[in-house]
Amino acid sequence: MNTLGELLANPEPLLVPLVFDAISAKLAEQAGFKALYLGGGSLGYIKTVTEANLTPHDFIERAIEIRSICDLPLILDGAGGWGDPMHLHRTIGLAEAAGFAAIELEDQLLPKRAHHHAGIEHIISQDLMVAKIQQAVAARRNPNFLIIARTNATRTDSLDSALTRAAAYLDAGADMLFVLPMNRDQVSKIAAALPAPLMFMSMNGKFSGAGYSPAELSELGYQLIVDPTTPFLAMHKALRQSYEALAQGTANPLLGDKGARSEQQYVHQSIDLEFLLEIERRTVERPD
């Protein structure tokens, strides 16, 4: 199994989808993805709160379940790292112990606020974030564990401010940078100012954004392209429609009148039920 660093060294961009539990990770793996992203925004929604309400253990629990059935590199959306520079030692230790391949850390105020989801940012000082990155690097024991530094300062200040912050985070030891662009022009300016590989986040249901295809983003230096929302939104819509149909006594809009049995077979394939049954046939279900 390739490390995340090895995958990022390939010429083609690394396309990474959101996962939020074991079955979503297994389905993503079966679809052919080579790395996965455990996103805070969607996990917060799944717990019917927001990312601001989550603790590191919410992610660690999910990661252990995912890693128990899937070996693909898993990226942790670490938000603000759940603390100050001192706290980063425990955060990184937990992330490595849970089997994460990387952590994304952003320069957000802690405790994080729900207003982040409405586009309102509360950003900490550059000096404090630099210290947090430095301590995250110092806490790292696995040399293959990557630290991704993120800033949304383009929302609160200017592109120049965001680029200054990103350069300082790189000097502090970050392995990769993620500067949130506000438009197409900023996408290219960020790429021109900062070294590859860069991270890009797509929010439109495709691995593209700001008018760039994945291949074009890769040419600019955005080698890690993450979709942090689409699978959750699709699941939410499917569940919402399913419960509405059940309550109204109508056919499920996705399964129809006869699709439940067919989808159940897909579920059994996803979890490899036959493998488990074969073990039982050879052991506890053997005829006397």
C-alpha cells in the first residue's frame, strides 16, 4: 500500500472523497479511490451539530472503525487542532495512533464557532499558528505522517495576507499548504506564489472548481484535490426522501417497489458477506 506522500508524488492528481464511517470508506475504496478524507463539517452534521462541537475522539473512533476494514491513507480534518501549541502533542499522538496518514490544521479560533459554516471566520494570529505548526512537527513520530496547514484569510483580509501566512506555515515545517481561494484568479495566484504540492477543496460535487478541471489544477500544483461534502449530501437527500416515502406509504424514490432486494445484494457484496459465511462453514457450521 502506497503512503500518502508516494501517491502525491505521482504525476496525476490525487482525488480524495469524503468518508464518514466504515461502509462509506469501503464503498469509496471499491470505486477505485486511493486515499480518503474524514471531514469535520460533514461529521458534525452527521452528529446533528456542527464541526465546532466535535472533539478529537469523535474522529478517532471513526478512524479506528475505518482503518479496521480499509488500508487506504486517511486524512484527518483536524480543524484548529483542538488546542494551543502544547495540546498539539496529544492531537498528533492520537491521530498517528488511530492510523491517520495526515492532518489538516487551520488557523481558526478555538473553540471553533458555528459561524464558520456561514462564511464568517475567526482567525488566530499568524505567530500562534506558526507555533502550533512547529509543535505539530515536533510531536510527529511517523516520518510519513503529513501536516497540512490551512488558512482562510482570503475571507477575512486579503490574498496577500493569506499568502504571507501560508509562507510562514511552510517555514514552520508544514508539508503541504491549503489556501482557500475566493475566485479563479486567486487559484492561479496562490499556485504561482507557493510551492507544490498544494491542496484544493472542491465544493460543487465534482473534482473541479473555479473553472479548472482536475488535470488543470494539477498542472498548477494542486496535487491533492478533496471533495469534503458530496457523499454526505447525497446520503442526507436519500435518507430524507426515504423517510418521507415510508411515512406516506409510497415507494422509496431510489429503490422503487422491487429495488430493496437488489440493493441488499450489493450491501452483502460491499461487506464481503460470502467471506464471513465461508469462515463459518469451515468452523462453527461444519456438519457433525
